[in-house]
Amino acid sequence: MDFEKLVVWRRSKALAVEIYREFARCEDFSFRSQITRSALSVPSNIAEGMERRSAREKVHYLWIAKASNGELRTQIIIGQEIAYITQPLAEHWITETRELSKMLSGLIKKISD
């Protein structure tokens, strides 16, 4: 299965691009680095997993992507609470990470069966 055709990969990649663009000028290097690395980790681990040979390896990397997605959601929540992210944007990104989590769970289940 080509990872570039997966909706979950496309949406997670688009979210990472949004986050990179939003934080391009953020002067808090530590926060910017952490949130962009988490965002980048989600589609990267989906891609790496889907390029693996065995179902077990694929699932392993999808679980890593799902965990990174949870880390990203936490950072978005914190970013909103410390006024780095506006409430509407945070709500959009939180909704997107929740949907990505559900999609990853479904893909993990499909590959595991």
C-alpha cells in the first residue's frame, strides 16, 4: 500500500505543514522545535511503517505515529493556554488530531487482522 495514497498520511502531512508555517516566526525556540518535531513525526512514522515489509513492523510504526499525535495534541492544548495559539486554530488542530487518532486506530486494526 502506497503511503502517499492514505488519507491519514495526507491529512497528517497537511497538519504538519500548517504547524510549521504558523510557528515559523515563533521566538520560543524550545516550544517551536518541540511542536514541529511532534507534527513531523506523525506522517513520517506512517510513511516509515507503510514501507516496512511485515504487518507487525507496519503496526509498530503506526503506534508510534499515534503516540506522536497524542504528544502533538498535548502541545497544541498547552500552546493555546499560554496564548501561542489562538482558540479557533487550537480547536481546529485538536479536532484534526482526534480524527487522525481514530484513523490510525482503524488502520492499525485493519493491518492487524
